[in-house]
Amino acid sequence: MTIGDITPKKERKSRRSKHVVDDTAPLLPKRQDEDAGYDEFNGASFTGAVFNLSTTIVGAGIMALPATMKVLGLILGIAMIIFMAFLTDASIEFLLRFSRAGKTTSYGSLMGDAFGKYGRIFLQICVLVNNIGVLIVYMIIIGDVLSGTSSSGVHHAGVLEGWFGEHWWNGRTFVLIVTTLGIFSPLACFKRIDSLRFTSALSVALAVVFLVITVGIAIIKLISGTIMMPRLLPDVTDLTSFWRLFTVVPVLVTAYICHYNVHSIDNELEDSTQIKPVVRTALALCSTVYIMTSFFGFLLFGDSTLDDVLANFDTDLGIPYGSLLNDAVRVSYAAHLMLVFPIVFYPLRLNMDGLLFPSARPLALSNMRFAFTTVGLITLIFLGANFIPSIWDAFQFTGATAAVCLGFIFPAAVTLRDRHSIATKKDKILAIFMIVLAVFSNVVAVYSDAYAMFKKNSVTEPTA
């Protein structure tokens, strides 16, 4: 997919006067020509950009964060959330700085500028693996919340089944068909990411609703004396428990992955100087939500906190209106994921098109290619959510690995490549640290997860 051979102009403050082009960029044009048939678009607002980036960040990862507190303890856990926010800010700053230097307008074209054709292709494959895995997980969770699940061998009733009883119309497949056709498909048809700013704002609000309810329940139970203050430090008793500390790193990395949408949001900003404040505001907002969710979620359930804290809200909370609050938590979270879906789908479609049609005209100008790519990807995600009972293990091995490449390894590699000779010694030291941390922690995490899975399977195998 190409945008055209137009000589880049000197960057100005206003995006309306900037038209930087890269032939390999799998992104929409920064502005639409009059003959393209679009309404005049003067640029995205600061607030809309913050909501879109925040929605990209806050996804299913928020539900796994209380479990990281169980591994790390509150003090180290909260410190790691803050540390990962600063590290994410640094990696995005690398992306933006080297994109400006190379006059590239997408993550893929930046990798192409640094490492050639195969660098761009590798980046696009990682986006596909990460985003398809994330969206299948979203759809599975939505199905579990609304229609229930029996994947663990024990049936957990969904919200609709609890309200109306078991019927064909609140079964998993039918509910996901209605959700896909009624919510996902219409929202996936927008050709500008800024068009999703209102749904993104609602999505962030729903995440806050989940947080407020969790905080309220924890405070009520704390006042009544039915819960105690949780562990502040990790419980390290042997070498195995020490290595287990590193298993939380992929979870924290995945929780902050938004790099694949930064360029899309930057390209649509009316004022190009706002992108860094947008990133830092979104990271500060999401870090606050993450810290509070982790603290109060772990406070509420302690060492009984499950890998997906939402599953803890399937039990009796032991407070008045507990059942109603359980439903409110689950429904608000399912609605949040429905509105996150199009934000994560947007870069997935662009990178899929860029991978399959690298020399074609812009995707925004080809309605047929846009429609076929959209329908094909949504169908693939729908089938995955219906025929894969649980993909959490696969998500740990594939999604987290692709996520760590997108979040840290690729930005660090571009910095060390330093094709435009703008990296400082401090930048290169930080880049090496990112790569070492990413590779080491993920190798340890994958090994620990594989060992735990192997040990579990060996224990559950029937004896002859």
C-alpha cells in the first residue's frame, strides 16, 4: 500500500500544512485530498487523542494486574507499575524521535527505514500476532461474562443466564454473533481513528466504573473487618519462587502496549507538538487506574486473587447487594472491552493490508479492499473465540512475546541501529537495558510457565 510520491515538506506546528510521506507506510494519509470524497478534517483534538491512546492501553491486561500483586507484594508491585510506565514513555519517545528524523509516518515504515523490507515485515507480523490474540481474548471474555463458561470443567453462569435463565438466545454463539454484527462491525468501519474518540471516552469511563465499584467493596469490607491488609513484599523462600517473580514482566509489558497506535494518533493530530503530552497524559491516567485496581483488587481478595480478577466476582462477596455489584462489575468490564475492540482492530487492519498489499493505493481509497480486509479479520477473530475454549496459555506464549517486541525490543533496536546518528550514549545504554530486560524476563517467564504446565499435566495424568 502506497501513499504516493510526494516530496516531504518542512515540519510545521499545524498538521494541516504537513504532508510527510513514506512509500511503505501501512497507514492512512495524514490528510485526505478533495477527490477522495472525505469531509474536511482539520485534525484530532488533544482530549480525543488522549482517550484513544488510553483505550489502547487499558484492555484485558488490567484484570491480571491484581494477580501480579500476589506475586510481587504491594510495594514492589506498585513500584513495577510505575517503572514500566516510565520505560514505556522512553520507548515511545525513541519511536517518535527516529520517526521525525527519518520522516516516516508509521511504526512499520520506521522499521523499514532502520532495517529494510524484512524489518517492516517482521514488525507487521508481530502486530498481527499480538492484536489477533488480544482481540480473540477480548471476545472470549465477553462470551464468558455474558453467556458463561465451562472451560475449567465447572460451569460458571453468565450474566444473561443469571438474569433470564438458560435460553438459545443467550447462548455463547448467538450472543457473540449479535455483539459482532451490532457493535464490532459498525465501529470497525471507521476509516479515521479519531472517529472513535467518543467510544474511547466511554470505554475509559467504564473502566473507572469498574474501579470505583471495586474500591467501594474493598473499603466496606475493610471497615467491617472482614479483610486484612495484604502482603507488602514478595514471598521468596527458594530459587523457584525467585524466578517466579519474573513471570509478571510479560503481564506488565502487555498492560502498557500501545506503540502500534501511536503513529496513527500522531498523524491525525492538528498540532504535531502535542503527541508527547498526549502520551504522558495517557500513561499517567492509565497508571493511576492500574495502581488503584491492583491495590484494591489484591486488598479485596488477598492470596485468593485469581489470574483474571474478574473471576473472583463470581462468588458471594459477603456484603449487601453483593450479587448486584458482581453483575455491575462484570457488565461494565464486558462493555469496556467491546469499546476497546475497534481501537485495537484499527492498526491490525492497516498492518494486514500493508503486509498483503505493500504497493497498493491507500486502504482508505479502496472501499473493496477495506471491506474484504475488515470482514476477513472479524470472521477469523469470531471463529477463534468460538472454537478455542481458552487461549490464556497460548496468549502468554505468543501475545506476550510479540508485545515485548513491539514495546521494547524494536524501539531499542532502532535506537541502537541509529541510522540518522541522533542517539546519545544515554539512549544506547537505555536501549541495551530494554533489550536485556525484555529477553531475560521473557525467557524466564516462558520457562516458568512451561515448567508449571508440564508439572500440572504430569500430576493430573492417570496412573496405569
